[in-house]
Amino acid sequence: MQKIEKYLAVFICIAVCVQRLSMAIGSICWGISIALSLYLLHYYYKNKQLKELAKNFKGYYIAFGIFAICILPSLYFSSDFKDGIKDYAEMCIYRMTPFFMVTLFIQNKTWLRNIFLVFLFATGIDSVVAVGQLMLGYSSRGWGFGGNTLNLASLLCIVIPILLIIILDSHFSEKTKNICKIILVLCIGGLLAGKSRGAWLTVAIVAPLVSGIYIIKSKKAIIVTLAVLVGLGTFFANSDTFKNRLVSTANVTTDSSNVERILIWKSCIRMIEDYPVLGVGLGEFKNFYDNGYQEAESKVSLVHAHNNILQICVESGLVGLFGFLYLAFYIFVKNLIDWRKDKNPYSLMIWGAWLAFMSFGMFDLTMHHSAVTKAMWFLFGCILVFKNRRIYI
């Protein structure tokens, strides 16, 4: 089984690293990973070992199950049941499979460490590509390996808190810290190149929350932090493009992106008022929005709510929202309690990364970023195995 586990680790790693660069290669590797996981699932179930493997992650599995069950009733209202089933399977099953694969079947600490760090390094390279795209004039905003600029932005919001904790916490080796320092610099470049104001705001909120407890205890960390802040401040002050972009974050009157988000949020509230319990149906947001709910002032017909909570509540009602909030609060509360109890840095990693995902999800539909959500559940799976086995990389 060790050989199968290694193959699984390799294919998961390839899939999560290249899925935005090549959807075809990513899909093939995910398919192989799923096949290997099903084989291992059957093997461990037949040998009555599955329960033992799952016991440390039972609470997360239950939270996933509650979320999936609460979304299920909205399938009934989908105009195309086949499309509804596809959307449901994508959101509630497929995108979460990396979490189950890693927590159940990747037990070798060397392989786990390797695939975790390889993915972080790949994200750094992704960021370098985004910087290159901006500097070489391919676009006014860098997007990295693929997708759109908000895909990379949401991924960086998740990764940066993890990198900060590894760099600042004493449990991790100097070698790992040095690797993560390089990756962090690259990711900051990618964050700037993407020019996502929502991502800038998210990192500005989350980064101090996860790093502040470390920084205040170290004079060196305080000096480095001040130097970084001065450097970033100088960069923005001397670049009209970035300065104007930053200032426009608070512009809710003439900035079209901000205005359209506010208008679609108003439309969402009206849809929720009319369909409060089970929503308009999974995958039906666009149909209802275009047929009677788009605000008169809106100049653009957006395809989604640009907000996780509103999107889920519109399509799946208060029942679906309950499931999503149960999952969200379980992750928040579980890891906050664990961190307060033993100050395990892995608990803080998950708490900070999840806070970033949820915060950025107030401005964009991060739940529907397939590559990003799979990457996040992959990272969370790795971190939880590290945490439960007390493995410090």
C-alpha cells in the first residue's frame, strides 16, 4: 500500500500544481488520484482500518456532510436537473476530494512534506508569471498560470497566512523557513501584480492577525515588518497606477466594479426575500437575475453574486446557508479552541487561511473557483495531518 500511497501523493501534487496551467493535465491527474483513492478506500474498508484512519478528522467529515445535505434540496428547483446534479457534485463532492484523499491516505511524512512544499513553491512561480505578464505588457493585471486575476488573488490570500506562520513560528526548521521566505516575497509580487483590491484588503486584515502575536515578541521581526511596510508604502506612493487602484477601493459612487457589486447585492437581497427557504434552485442565479431582478441602474449583467454567502442563500435558501455557515463556523471555532489550548501553529494556519478565504469571499465567489477550492482543501488536509501527527516540517 505504500507504493500506492506514493503514487497518490505524486498525482495529487501534479494535479493541484498544474490545474490552472493545463486543465487537461490537471483533470487527468485528478482522475488518476480519485481512482487510486477508491482502491485504497476499498482496501482499508475491507481490512477494517478505515474507521481508525478517519477518527481524527470525523468532525470535518460531518461538517462537510451537513453542508452537502443542506444544499441538496435546492436541486429540486433547478430548471435543468442534469446541470443541477453536475453543479452539486462539483461543489459538494469533487472540489472537496483532495481533503479526503490527503487525510485518509497520505501518511508518509516525507511525501506529505514534499507535496506541501512543492505546491507552495508552485504558487510562488505562479506569482512570478503574474509579475512577468504585467511587466511585459501582456495585460494591465497579472493572472499567473491561468483562469482570471481573481483566481490567483484568492489563492494568495489563502497561502500568505500559512507562509507567515511557518516563517515566524519556532517549531519549523530553518530550511523550511528560508524556502517560505523566498516564496512569500514571490507571492507578495503576485499579489501586487494581480491588482485585486479585495485581496489587498483581505491580506491587510488577516496577515496582522496571524503574525502579530509573533512579531511583538521579536525586535528583529518588528524591524523587518516596519521595513516591509515602509517599502510597500513607498511603492504605492511612487506609482500613480497602484495608488489610484488602492484609493478606488473606497469609491462606491463612480468606480464601476464597486458600484456593480453593490447593485447585484441589492438584487440578491430581493431574491432572498422572495425565495427565502430553499432558494431559486442550484445553478439558477443567472436565470432569475436576468429575468426581473437586475437593478435598473446596473449596466452589466453579472453571472454570479460576487459573494459566497449571498450566492448560496439565493440558490439554496436559508437551509443551504445554514449548512455553509455550519461548515464555516466549525472550522473557525474548532481551530481557535485548539490554538488557545496548545498554541499549535497548524491550528492558527487553518484559522487564518479560512478567514482569508471567507473574507475574500465577501467580494468574489471563491466557492466557485474550482482550482482554488481544491488547492485549499489540499492544503488543509496536509496541515491537519501534520497537526494530528505532530509533524513539524
